[in-house]
Amino acid sequence: MDLFDLGGKVALVTGAGSGLGRAFAQGLAAAGARVIAADRNLGWAEETLALIGTGGNASLAIDANVADDASVQEMADRAKAA
């Protein structure tokens, strides 16, 4: 049993456009999770998904600001729909 097998799971990563968020998104994808990358800068979130690549479980980029309740709700709704 692989303790880090996240196949069949979905990971929603905030701050995924750079730094630790990007690293976590890449690591979760490498472990098999489908990654939804959320960031205040949509272009950066899209860059993270491009780095993961379609074979690496890149799923969706979302423009979201976790300091704004409405933005967080919209992010959650879009992630759930995906």
C-alpha cells in the first residue's frame, strides 16, 4: 500500500500560483490527486497547471481571493461543480 497515493482524490490548493502553494499543487498532483489551483492571479494559477500538465492531473484554475467571503464561496461552488 502506497501511503501517498492520492489517486481518485481532488485537491483544492489556494495560493497555488507561486511559492509553497505551487509546490503543494505539484506534489499533490505527483501523488495522483486531481488539482484545482486557486490564486488571486488567474494567470499564475494557470501557469501552475501548465507545469503539472494534463498527465499530472491538472484540473482547473480558479481566480479566488481567500480574504473575500463571496470569492471563497464562488471558488467552492466552482470546485464542487468541476
